[in-house]
Amino acid sequence: MNLLNVLLFYCLLVGVLSAEVFSPSQCGAAALCDDSMTNNVTLSAPEHFYATESHFTHVLKPVEKLEREQEISYQKHKQAIEHALKEAARLNAKLVPDPQKRFLGDHLLSSSPMRNSTRSKRQAAIGDMPYNFWPNGDVYYYFDNNFNENGRHFIRMAINWYETHTCLRFHETSSTATDKPSIIRIFRGSSCEAYVGCNVQEGKQDLSLAGHCDRLDSACHEMGHALGLFHEHARVDRDDWMWVDLSNVLPQYKAQYNKKSTCESYNYGVRYDYRSMMHYKHKLWAANSSKPVMVAYDPNYQQAIGASNIPVFSDIVILNKMYNCYDKCIKTGNPCKNGGYPNPNNCRCECPSGFSGEKCTERQASSLGLNCGKTFSATDNWQAHTENNVIGNGKYEIVDLTQPAACFYWVQAPEGTKIQYMITWIGYDGNSDQLCHDACSYGGLNTKGNTTNYQPEGYRFCCSSQLNKPLLTEGNLLIVEAFNHYRYTDFRFQYKIDPCGGSLTATNSWQWFTSNYATGNGLYQIANKQSTCSWTVDAPVGSKIIYQMTFVGFDGNSSALCSDACWFGGVQISGPNAIQFCCPVQYNQLVGSTGDALTVKVVNRYKFTDFQMAYMIDPSPPTVPHASASLDSPETTVLNARDPLETPLVAKPSQPPPHGNGILKTTWSGTASTRPATTVTLPSAPTTSRLRLGRKSNTK
């Protein structure tokens, strides 16, 4: 075994066993992707193996490794996964009949060793990419004699698409040419598959497109493999975004969900995209087709998994970064906003979906012939927009899946604010489940704004179970795309400025304030970044304020956020004796301020921090009891809070905390002459039974 093979063996072995990070220049191999499909079952699915000139095979049983990885991922994201599984079951989306049998995908590693290169950064990839790139971006191919004109039509369409959006250039050549780094033989096989990258070692490679893959999406997918794209769901960071339910995968296909190691994968800083052209659909190889195989931690992405019929913007960015295409516009720099990049063919901005214009700062135009699309301004009050019998051609027939009717709507809010929104209707002919199919294949709504990274595609909605759920943008822009392939996509959505923060004024009578869905991202998983909102409560100079916290939690559960130091979220009241509220034993206690102002800071790391409080000017400041301890003090350890490392225990009823009025009797510490017992009207705290919570033991 020569030195190169020893190095490759070591890198693969250690990378598989321990997932250690290696420089992309340390290892690599080209690969073959088999995308055969017959009735949702691949024609061939050989076991995944590593090999270099047959010196070693089966370094580690990949299925055992995969099962171990997914069990770890399940334990790490247990609550998010269980919630997502319930939401996926509620979708009840209809399967999409596909007589043309769309591509699937297997991963096979070829015997080709890595290609020498001095540019190590380019020798790694997203989703994965190989280490053999087409020199200078020139791709050579020829059509086999058995490949008919119909298949050639779709291959040429795919070639035209890639040449339009990248600096790659395709050259049809002779099968006998010997002066090319490699030549792709495009032929009519029984399956749909392609070598990944340029096979410079052998100087030739295959791309098979079976008759059932004669369509643009399949041609783009297989040509994407030939250019160097592996499957998106094989990215090394996949488990940060979704979980693979191996218990629902047909046993012979489990290995097809293996991830690439850090040794093999480099993502170029491009975020995971559920709708990548290179992503499997969420039920591929499912033993039970009513359940998903791949489960997005954020349920709003579930219908987006593998839902693209052409390459999406992130696929474009990856290829252009792979081949240094953006260097062609280095003189002009990158003037493009909102995640756009200069098209290497003309250095004009190419924009993520939803954007257009010279610098990607304008709303994308609607499909040709449609009179729809608009920009709205959010206010503090709910507004709504409805479209009926507009988006689509009204016919009961499927329109070209690669060119949907589409309209784009923007909702803008002042800088520094966020937008609350709800999808309240999707369907046609008065039926909110007419468009409810897997991947929203026939129509629905796509939204962007849950992250201010606009490059990846966003949420996807088309089923009634997805309606009337509070959603929140990360920035001050919401993009709504309505798309249709069948009949119409009728819809309604409502929006307003997120009431996160503001000023409140105390008066001589009790007032109450409620905040729901304003602080947090709504997900059943710990956020990477803490969300905060702050309100001030002011009173006349020289007076003081009394207040009661009546509820802190989410999903109507007043114990949901109860944890040590309110780590998952809570409400912090400023002052010399600052208090954090997150546990039921703290609620409905009368507390007084030491001055004429309070700062109410709401923090969250998990789901939402909803709260209710009542406040008024203290009519007799000298007798008001003041808080004497913070949540971190020894005196408050009786809260029976959870350790922050534990997953929050939550009950998840379908309704948010109830609003309304109730009678609450307060007891004062002063004498009868200074403060008689008083009956006041306050908002009712939610009537939920307290969960049994326990502190994690520190004993070893």
C-alpha cells in the first residue's frame, strides 16, 4: 500500500470513528450516486463502502454508526423531535402520484483516489462535494447512441440552466477524445445515476438517465452530481437541522442516510437548505409511507424537505464558490444585498427568491400574466390580506412543476422591530385541504423571514393543520410567496408589528398587561441566541408602583420555564432587589417598587416567554413590602426548579394562556389603619395543574 493510500485509509478510518476534523486536502474520493426509482423503491442499493484500489473495504459498518448517531441526535433534540413528529402526523398530507418515478439516490464511492491540488479549500464541499473538480470549469460530455432525443432535450435544458447561473461551460465532444480530463457518457440506463465530480483518474465516467427520469428536475439533479454536488442531507451538519427516523426506513436502504464526515465535507459557509435540488424527499424509502423518514426540528420546514423541482439559490452559490466563479467579478466586488451574489456571466446581482432589482433590494415580480403581489406596511394592529381565484389558471390539471404560477408579497416594519404573522387560510373551492399534498407539490405558501439569512428557502404551508399558528420574523421583513401548479392557490394571512417592548404608564387603578408569542422563536428546542424584550412602567415623580406577576410560561403552562436562574426564560424586574419570575410559587405575590419606574425585561431561550402582570400606583408607599431576594438567592431554592441542562417539562394544550378578568384578594403586611384588605380586579392566571419538577442531583 503506497503512502497516498495509507493516508487516505487513516483519514477515512479516523474520520468515521471519531468525526475528527481534517483539512479537505488530507483526504477525498470521487463518488457515484445512484438515483434509481421504481414505485418509491430503488432498483439497486449496494451497501455503502469505502475503497481505494480494493486495498480495504467496510472500514466501519455504516448502519451501526448511523444508528448510534441518530440515537445521540434523538436524545439531544428529543422534545423538538417528538413535537415535530406529532405535527407531521397532523399534516395528513396526501401522497403525490408520480408515474414518471422521480430520482432517488444511493451513494457509492468510486475507486478513484483524491486529485492533487494546491487549493485545499476547494477540495471540500457542502452536502458533500468531491475532491475532483472539472479543470477551469470546462465539462465534456457525449450522448450515447441509445439516448433518444427526448432525453437529450432535458439534458440540454439542464446544461443551459447551469451555464446561465454559473461560470461552468459544457462541451459536447467525441467519445474517442483523449485530450480531456474526463468525458461524461450520457446514456439510457435502467437507473438514474452519475459519478460525482470529474473522474480524472480514469478519464471517463457515466451519467445514466432512465426513461422515467426524462424531466428537467432529474436531469438537473444528475448533472449536479456530475459537477460535484453530493446530497444535501448527507452534509456533516445534517443532525443540527433534522433527525432521520431509521425505525421507519426499509432495512436495505438505511445506509443511504449516512452522513459525510468532516474529512469529506466543506460547506462554504452556506446554510443547510431543506429545499436544495440535491435533497431527498422526507418519506424516501419509508417502511410506513404515512410517516416521515426525515423530521425537521422546526415543523414549519417539514413540507419544504426535498420540495424543489429546479436548483435553488443555495445550490447556485455552492457551485459558484466551488469553482471560484465569483472571482470573475472581483473588480466590482459584491454590491448585492440580502444574500445575493453577482452572476459570474455578467456581474449583475443574482438574488435569492423573493428579491430582485439591481442590488436585490426590490420585491420579486409575479409570474408573467398574473396581476398580483404587493408590499404592505405592518402597524401595531392586525391587518390581513386575502387572494381568491388569482394565483393559478383555474383548470383542474397539473401545470409544469418547474414553472409555477407565483406571486410575491412583502410585509415591512420599522427598523429594529419584528413581525408577527399567521397563515389563516390555504386551499381552493372553499376547502382548506385541497392543496394538502406531500411537499405542497400542487400549491401553497412559502415564507421567508424566520431568519435574516435569506439565501436558503423558507417555510412551506399547504395543509389546514398548519393554519392559525403564531409565527415571528427575526427581522423587519416578511416575504410571502404564493405558488400554484393546479387550479388556484387561495390564501389569507394576517400580520402586525411584534409588540416586543414599549412603555406602560401606571395609574391609580389596576391595569394588566399580557404578552404572548412576542419573545422567543416558538421552537421546542434551545435557541442559539437568547431573545429579549423590555417594557418600562412609569409613574408620577415621587410615587411608587405595586405589581403582581400572574403568569410566566408558554402553551398555557405556568411551570414550562421553571428552571434554575430562569435559564430557559422568564421575566426580570429591575431594581435594587431585582427579581426573576418563572415558577408558579412566585406568582400572585404583591411586590412594590423602590422608585417611580420599573423595567420589565423578558428573556427566552426555549419556545416563548409569555407573561401576564398587573400594576398600579402604590396608594400608600410606606407600607408596601419589598422583595428581599433574587431567584439566585438561597432563600428561593424552594422553587423546585429544573437544572438548565434538562429538557423543559411542558404540557402543550392547543390554546395559549387564557385572558380575562377574575377577582383576586390581596393581603397587605401593613396595619388595618394604613392598608385594609382590598378586593381588586386582576387578570386570571391560567388554570393548569402544576407539573412535578425536580432538581438534578449533583452527586456523582
